[in-house]
Amino acid sequence: MTLAQGDGSGTDNPDLLRGSLGVGCRPGTLCQFPAPDLAVPFTLPAAPLPLSTPEPATSAAVAAPPEAAPASEPVQPAVAAPVDTADWGELGYGIALRGAYVRSGATERFEMLTIPSVSYSRSGGTTDLALNASATLVAPQSDDARVGAANVSADVVHRLSPSAGLAFNADLALSQDAPDGLSADEADLASAPVSVSGTAGLGYTHRFGNFTVSGAGDIARDWVGEAVQADGTVIDNSHEGATRYGGELRVAYELTPIVGVFGQGAVGRTEFDGVDPDLGASRSGDDFELRGGITTNWSDVVTLEASIGSGWRMFDADAIPEAQTWLYGVSVGYRPTTTTEFMASLDTKLAPGQGDSGASATYGVTLEARHRANSWLALRASAGAQWAVPEDGSATSRSYSAGLGADFTVSQHTSATLDYDYGLREDPAAAIASRDEHRISGGVSLQY
């Protein structure tokens, strides 16, 4: 199981392990493709408006499990764009300065974080474009500075007609945890491994009366660098690198303006770079998934998507048995007012596995709440749990997270944040079976 660190909002590095979400899917739903409408112009799917610079790799919050919807982002003031014309679009840039106190077990440390960011978006005509880039520079009290996280992303939506559209996204992310961070599998590390992940995908959606057909294809590449222990021993993690290809098809039917049903299928292949030393074989193989479910949307106040299905995974190595498991998914959103929002989700996936066991069923639960109290104060809270159950009956690994945060709008371009975050990881396969972390962080953001 891979974990990361962030600012307490659970936004550590949501794109590092994007999972099987198709092109156009957005956080908070199991799989919501960009849906064209005969009356409403086709728009780029977007999560609730973020009001502060995310802190991708510096909290005790546990990152969203592989192949699960990314966690929520802090609600903070909108970025002001000095360039705003129909021809040139909108350009935004800013920087956040934060300090953090971190306590893990009997050890504690202080960190200073610098988070520059830049964004560009253009909407008009038949094409919407969004480009974003950010980095988190971490300066620990006693260690060398490191790039805790960096991310570059591009999203394009093109309306072919009032009932059809294309969506493209690409993302490149880098992450490095602290040597004693929650994601560290080894003990006494001097340097944790650097992880790099890149994804690119293309989706197409077409509406035929009450039917909506969506298809998507994507390719992803993960690379994991070496870890260095305090005595100078180098740990090779190259076998964790992998390339994944996948495709997905979804057919939905609108029973009423509020209720709909859908069926979807997905196929993918994952090719690992080497043999897993714990297992003695490569985890490369193919996976398949079939689901059916129901969706509801009552005036955007209550939204629901629920599905059930089955997943299969077949490995190239004869030594690893094939695996099959039931898949469940539920995503609920409740927005009683324009200033308050609640979200909850449960999802199941069949993953390649870890340690000396074969495939494992992974379960992820996420709870989120956001509330804007007034024009200068926004509150947020999140909680999550994830666990991986090996199909061969081996020990289960678990992780939990919880966080509270507040965002203060000081002026048009200035905001302040304060966060508390807690994370707990229990992994029998890790050198330290149980790790926990408390993090208190705060700082100021300037956005233009």
C-alpha cells in the first residue's frame, strides 16, 4: 500500500496513484464521465472550487488507495487572474509559505514548506483548456531540503456537437516522503525513494436520446527510485516500476430526469519492470472488470451512484494464482446550501498485491465535509480508511487518516491556513509494522 503526506486536507498527491478512473472522471464519484447535454453546453468536469494552494506531500493524511478516487482538496479563496480576455484566457500564479510540526511515535521534527504554483485556463468556443503546475519544497530542521512533491497537469474538453464531446488529460507527478514518513517500508532510512508517475488518457462521450455512451483509454507509467539507509545500504525498488494500459466503456440510460442506470466494463494490462523479490515472480498480468449500477441526482442537492460487479486478475507467472472478487461502490453527495457540502464514498478494486502474496482486494472509504461560514472563513474536515485483503488469506494491511482545517481570507490575494492531521498505518509486511503521525501546519498564501 502506498501512502503520502500532505497539509491535513487529504490532498497529499492525488494524481500519484490515479487508479482506474477514466478520462473525465472527477473526485467524489466512482466514475463520472463528462456528460454532454442537448440543452446545456458541454463543460469541463470540475470539483468544488478550491480556495487555497494544496500541499501535496507533507501531511499525515493517508493518500487515496490505488485505483480510488483522489481525496478532497482544501476550500480556499479563488485565484485571481490578472490576464482575462477571450483571446488569451486566464493566468494565475502564487506562492504559499507554511510551517509544520510533525510527531511520529517518540520522534518529532519541524519543517518549512514553500509551494509555488501557476495555472492557465481558457474557455470559449468549443474547447476548454486548463493547465496547472505546482511544487512543494520541504526544508526539514536537520536534513537536506527536498522536493516533497511536484505536479504538472493538462485537461482539454472539446465539444464536437451539442450531444458529443472529447476529453483529454495528462499528468506528471513526483513525490518523496520523509525518511520516517508513513509511506516508508524500511527502517533507519537516510533517504526515502523518489516516485514518479505519468498518465495520459482520452475519452469520448455521445448522447443518443436517453442513452449516453462513454469510452476512455489511458496509459500510465510509474517509476520508483532507490532508498538509502543510514549505514549507506542502497535498496533497489526498480521492480515496483510498471506500465499500465487500460480501456473502459460505459453505457447509461436515463429512466427519469432524476434516476438513471448504467453498465460498464474495463480491461487493462500492467507490466512490471522486474521480478518482485518477496514473491519470486513478476506481477505482470491482465485484469478485467464488469459493473452495473444506478445513479440519482435530485436538483444537485443529493447525488448518488451505487454499483456492484466482479473483477478478475490473471498473472503471466504460473506461480501466482488467478484471482476473482466481488466489487462494490457507493458515492453519495449532499449539498443542502451553496456553502455546505458533504461527500462519502466506498470503492473496491482488485490490485496486483504486495509482499509475498498474490492479488489483493483493496477497499477504500472516504468522508469529507466543507462549510463556508462567512466571506472570510471556510472550514473542512476529512476522514478515510483503506485496507488490502490478500486473496490467499495473508495478513491484511490497513491505514487510517483524519484531518481538520480552516482557511482564512485576509484580502483579495492573501489567505491563511491552519490544519491538524493524523495518520495511522498498520502493515505486517513493512519493517515497522505500525506507524502513526500527528501534524500541525499553518501558513500564508499569496495568489494572483
